[in-house]
Amino acid sequence: MRMRTLLGAATGALALAVAAAPAYAQDAPDGDEFTGFHVGGSVGYTVQKNDVGESILFDAGRNGSFGDTITTADGGNAFAPGFCNGAATSSANIACRNDKDDIEYYARLGFDKQMGKVVIGAVAEFGKSEASDSVSAFSTTPAFYTMTRELDWNAALRLRGGYTVGPKTLLYATGGGAYAKIGHKFATSNTANSFEITGDDNAWGWQAGGGLEQKLGRNFSVGVEYLYSRYDDDNSGVTVGTGTAGATNPFVLAGGADFARSQNRFDFHSLRATAAFRF
């Protein structure tokens, strides 16, 4: 519902801008509407795909080899109930919440150069999304174990290239490198063992997308933009310790264990409404 509302608002704002544009058509020299620096921002909505089939991998004995089976005292699979691609809602594998889609907000600074109908430039961006991505495992105890990641903040530097389809209307593609600080959380109903989040919260990635920008007068523009973002979150995990668990506890029998997500790719789609002041 929120994404439909945002899309409707962005489309409405853009339609208003296009309707108003002819009144300002003589505010800048022909063929040079988009040359110069610009500063602005965006507000939008982040949508993730739920990674069907994602699981948690185990490293029994902490020897760096993930993909081990944690076994019970009688030799059974301690995680026979399986996994779900979301946050657990109980200690049994009966339901999980889907990954959280949410709003995002960014500030940006850029420069463009117009050459005839062609526009090339670059944009730097800083902000965050409120979306989060979870995966859960379930043990025979029963107990749940949920690993969650979310953006503390992210920044990007992208190139931009486009073509003017009217005196003040620009269609463009954009792409470049990105960097994120990723917050990691862990939740479990297991109160016997100890758990510690480990690893690095730094993640590099890339972005690609496109959009439409409509100028209003000489200095102001609005638009809509789609962006795909992908980060490699492969340096984080959870270390399991003995805690108060007894000798027959599966993690104690394993000599300790490490958790890691089977999917280290943190990716999502964004739809944004943009605004900029052009100098």
C-alpha cells in the first residue's frame, strides 16, 4: 500500500512538472538546461525479494568449513525442522515474517554536462533505507535462531548519462560503485548457549538504474528514479559458545559452532521521487 501511495505521489508530481514546464521554456539557453552542479535529495521505498531457499550454514568445531550438520546426542540432525527466509514468529518452523520493505531517504550532489541532446555527469549520494533482511533456523529443542541485516547507512558514486526528449525533460541511465555499513542482529529462544555476533559490517557493492528528470524553471527539477542495489555481505556471522548448556547439548557436542548465512548477497530495488536545485 505504501509503495502504491509513493508511486502515485511521484507520478502526480511529475505530471504536474511536465504540465508546468512550457511556462518556463525560455529560462535557459536552448540545449543547455542540464549543465552545472546540482544538490538535492530523494525519498522512496525499498522492496526486497524474499530469498526462497535461504538457510543458515554451520561450522562445527569452528575450523572454517561451513556446511556441517549439527547433531543431537543420538546422532540425529539437530536442525531437522529446517529454515525459513524471514524472521521467526515462534520456536517451531510454522511461520516467518517476510523481509521488511520500508522507506528510504537520501541526499545527493552532482554535476552534469549537456552536449546537444546528450547529457553526461556524475552523482554522489548518502543516506539509508529502513528495510531489513532476515533468515531463521529451527532446532529440535525446539528453538529458533534468526539472523537479520539492515543498512546503518550507505553511500554511492554513480555515473549518469541520458538524452533530452524535450527542452526540459531528461531520460537517463545511472550506475556505479556503492559502500554500506550493515547492522547485524541475532535473536534466539535458546537460553542455554551463548551467542556473539562476529565479523565485519563493511560491505562494498554496486548500483544501476535509470529515471526521468523534469526541470521547473531555471534552477529546480523533480523526477522519478528506479535503482537496483547489491552489496556483498560475506564477513559476518554468529559464534556459539557453551554458556550454561550441558554435555549433551548439540553445540557442546560439536565443539562449538559458527553460523553464517547461505546467501551473502544483500540486494534490493528502490523507487524514488527526486528533487534538485541546479546552480
